[in-house]
Amino acid sequence: MHNPEQIWQELQEAAGYIQDRIQDTPEVALILGSALGPLAEEIEDPIKIAYKDVPHMLLSTAPGHAGQFVFGRLAGKRVVAMSGRFHYYEGYEFEALAQPVRLLKLLGVETLVLTNAAGCVRTDWQANDIMVISDHIKFMGASPLRGANIPQLGVRFPDTTEMYTPRLRELALETAEELGQSETTRQGVYFFMPGPQYETPAEIRAVRTLGGDAVGMSTVTEAITAAQCGLPVLGLSLLTNMAAGLSEMTLSEEEVSKSGEESGARMAALLKGILAKL
Ligand code: HPA
């Protein structure tokens, strides 16, 4: 396992490499899940930096994830999009998954937007609804903050009461209303499952009993890391499918991506509306 001095040193080398290649400090970072990948193409005056060129950076293997940073402007804001994120199911240890958000913090980002595709656990909601994440449940596996603490990045035992920043959630709901998306925009709890297999129907019943409204395989490590280093977070889930056992459909990556394409445009409009008001 790496020691904290080494992790800190590597993060600074990675940040230095990137800073030498960009003009301005980004205000907002967007980690784009499978549902919102195409949004990176809309970034104006893009400067693209492949993860594989950044010293010490993790490499992305998931399908539909390009594996690059895109710096530029979107909805009038200076942004950096991570086109391609890192998931536990790819084989990374939870502790390794803290890296991207720490790097974004070192780059000077002030707001972190996390997007994902997730399964809908509530029978009073529908596939293709968007969920503003109010909170999460991560019962399985280690914390991304496990191991010796890196004091430059925050305290040993961070508070997570307002991990999904209330002001940003309100802004998201307000924007949804202005865009006429109120009926399809929800707010709720994201329940992390490690994957890569989709859940069983019995697991989904358990998730519901435990308080989950949506279920997915990403996002929580990023939100936890952001909470530690004091980065405000907005989480948006596109509920691409009813979770296992809640519809006749069997789950497949094709179904999830197809649904993501159809409603991804609505989520992209919402996200741009939110960005414009930040
Ligand atoms: N479960 C877990 N992750 C997901 C799902 C799901 O049903 N849909 C999209 N990502």
C-alpha cells in the first residue's frame, strides 16, 4: 500500500502535468457516467488530456467511457469533464478510487457534479426519470479514505451529513421546474452496489427496505472523497431502468445504454441549466 507522502507527491505531479497544458482553472468538474458521455462533445474550445498521459493516473476500462479530461467552457462556465470514470468492478481497490476527485481538488475546482445511470427502486417512479441524489448508502466494501490520512486533503473522520450539498440540490430542482421537467425529476437516496452483475430481485427488495430509491455501481467513492476535501457535490442519476424484479424486462448493458441515450438529452439540458446558474 502507498504511504501518504507518496500519494500526495503523485497527486501533485499529476496536477502539475495538467496545469502545464491548460489555460484557466476550471470552476466546475463534471464526472460523466454512461448516460451523459456525449455532453463532453459540447464543451467549447476543448483541451483534451488522456488519462494515460497523466503521470500516476488510473486507467479507465469500462465501455462507453472515453478515458480523458476535457477542459473548456460549457453553459458559460469554465469546466473540466472527466469523460470516463473509475469503478470498483473494474478491479480497483476502493482506496484507489479517491484519486480522481483529489486531483480535481488540486486543480482548483470549486464544485463537483457527479452523474450516473442507475436502476429505479421505487415503484411510484418510472424508468427515465432523473433523480437528484439527496444522500447515499454504501454498506459494502472499504472507504476510499481507508489507510493513513493525508492531512492536506482533510480530516481523518469527515462529516458526511451534507455530502450532497443542499444548496445545489435546491438549484437542481428549481432548474428542473423552469425547464418543465418537474414531473420526471425526483430526489432520493442512491444505494451503492459493487457489481458488475446487476442485482437480484431479492437484493432490490432489501435495498428498498433499507431506504434506497435508486441503485448503482459508481459515484459514492467520489462523493465521500469530495466530502473529505471540502468540495461541494451535486449528484444526478438517470434512472435508465426499473431495478431487477420490478419490471418484465431483463437487465442488459444494451438496454441501459439505449434508455440513457433517449433521456440523456433531457439530463444534459438540466445540467447545462444548472451550470448557467452556478
Ligand atoms: N443496477 C445497478 N446499476 C445500474 C442499474 C441497475 O439496475 N442500471 C444502471 N446502472
